[in-house]
Amino acid sequence: MIQLEKSLTASLLKKAENSVLNTAHRPSLVMERGEGMYLWDTDGKRYLDFVGGWAVASLGHSPAAVQKALSRQASTLVHASPGYYNRPMIEFADLLTNVSNMDKAFFASSGAEANESAIKLARKHGAVNLNGAHEIITLTNSFHGRSLATMSATGKAKWKELFAPKVDGFKHVPINDLDACFAAVNNHTCAIMVELIQGEGGVHAVDESYLYGLRKICDMYGMLLIFDEIQTGMGRTGKLFAYEYYSIEPDVLTLGKGIGGGFPLSAMLTKSKYDLFEPGDQGGTYTGAPLAMAVGCAVLKELLEQNLAGNAKTQGQYLESGLHELARDFPISAIRGKGLLLAFDVPEGAGSELAAICLREGLLINSPNPTTVRLAPPLIVTQKDTDDMLSILRRALGQLQTA
Ligand SMILES: *Cc1c(COP(=O)(O)O)cnc(C)c1O
């Protein structure tokens, strides 16, 4: 039996090599099944998931709420057309705008599209209200997506020359440096776009006084303040939205990842004041599609009913204290983050080695750069799961060669 499974995996990997474009460093295994905190590969090996599908599997893997919403909606209406309202679209827009204190929603399938929508809305605002201003200020080390415009908005040094020419109109300034931001503003600026915690950038938060300053600058010049909460939103940081920690509201809010619990879904929300799009300005075949909308409703209701943001906060603190304990015995440092978006530093180069050892030991963790390990488990994680994770991590740290 085991032999059969091994040969199945080998033949799948062979086909993958022949037929799947190599756009990611993928280990030699094939994921087959998920349930709660765990994934299983085609050899039947089980993995405790502290990557959470990259902060996506908010309710865990293959959650009942998503299964139910999908099968119910699939047997009612799969697709109507972006040219018609459908019931779950209206219900989800109503629910999401209520809980976020925003007024209007546009839906898409990926985070990049939500940010593209925010960029378009900012340019529209510039065209309509700011004499054609079109520049957007974003942060160094930020991540906003992989479409051409969102790559241009992204502040990754490695991406500077990639796929030239870049989309024009983005200025990057260092995080938590208000003077630098002020200096970058001119009469072509229409918006400032920031992540409240830079996720891909290694889990670095904006300071409260800095965010307050950005709000002031935007108010002063009538520019839009855009929060990219694609990674930090939907309970991830211990509040439904990370901006609640700062008591500072955006004019535009983008959401993705955890919002669909694994189903492709994203949203751009704004205030009535910036309800500027006219028919034709923005759209997409799958905007507000019934399946995604039904899932969005179900995920959000589950987040609220189970108080998963609260669980993220409690379990995040527990995980963080466990990491501090490990830091007494191993070379891990700079433990940081909020709720269940956490990171720590390891010696140069040890990040991917540690992730590889953990994988072997049945634990998934993510290393966004050579010195950083990031953790973003499902929001349903329990203390027992975290204990299990910490003991595997301890074992893995003991095997590190780089340290
Ligand atoms: C993941 C991410 C995106 C891009 O989302 P996709 O769904 O991959 O297009 C944008 N912004 C932030 C902050 C993200 O974490």
C-alpha cells in the first residue's frame, strides 16, 4: 500500500515537472486533503499547518461552513453575470460594510485586483477632485500584489527592475518616517496606501503616531488614505480589522486572503464620499459572483459567531510567549506581530533550512526571507495545537546547522 502511494506521488511529481510552470519553489510532495489545522499529502503524511495557506485558511482547512455555503449556493445559482445583482452579493455587501464601518463594496477574486480597484479609485478621485493628481505614495518593503500596477506599488527592492517598464505614478517612502512621507507629497499626489503590518515584508507594524500623521496629511490635502488589510484583516491580528488597534479609519480598505476562507475572494471598500466609479470604470467577469459571495457571508458569520478574532488574540499571545521561551535556548530573536500574524528572526540563511526541517517533522511554517520565519495559522488554532507546534519547532531548532 505504502509502495503504491509512493509511486503515485512520484508519478504526480513527474507530471507536475512536465506540465506546471515553475513559478514557486515547491517541495517534492503533493497536498491532497485538509481538515481543520492539518493537511495531508498523497503519501498520507500529516502536516500541522502554521502557514494557514498564507493567512488564507481562517476557519481551518475545508471548513464545514464553507462546504455548506458552496453546496447550497451551487445548487441554487452558480453564476448570474456581473451585469445583474444577485442575492448573496447584496447580503454580503450589506454585512461587510456594516462590520467594517465602510459604506460601499466592490468585489473581486484576488488581493491584487482589490488593490487595483483602490488604485483606480484613487486616480479617479485625483481626476475628479484634485486637478488630475495621480501619484500614490506607498512604503518601502511593502507588498500589494503581482499585477503590473500592484507590483509597481509594491516596495520590494528585488522587484524594482522586474518586468520594466513599471506602471508610473508610485513613490516609495520608508515606514514610520513621517518627514519622508511629507517630503514626497506634492500637488500630483492623490493617495497614500499602506499595510498596517507589512506581512510579506517580514511582519513590521506601522507606529500609531505615524498612522495618525498619515491620516492628518491625507485630511490636509484631501488625499485618500488606503489601508491594504488583505493580510491583516478578517480577524487575523486579534481584531476584525487591524485598524481598530489604532482607532484610525481609512477612506479605502482592501481585503483578501482570509475573507474567503480559501475560496478566491477579495473586496475593496470605501466611504460614500468616495463613491466615484461610474458604470464601466471598474468591473470583472467574477465581481460579486454568487458562489464567492455566499462563501464570504458564511466565513464572516462564522468569524463573528465563534469570536475568532478573540481567539486569534488569546492564542497569538500564547504562541508568542512560547516563542519567547524558545528564544532562551535557541538563536531566535525579534519576536513580533499581532494576534496570529507573528514572525521571528533567525541567523542569516536559517529561515528556509528551519522551514525544511519543520516540513520533514510534519509542521508547516513560512520563511518570507532568509532571516525571517512567519506564522499565520488558521484562527481556529487551540492551545493544544500550539503546544504541538512548539514542541516540533523546538526539535527542529535543535537540528539547525546554520545556527
Ligand atoms: C497577499 C497580499 C496581496 C495580494 O493578494 P493576492 O490574492 O495574492 O493577489 C496584497 N496585499 C497584501 C498585504 C497581501 O498580503
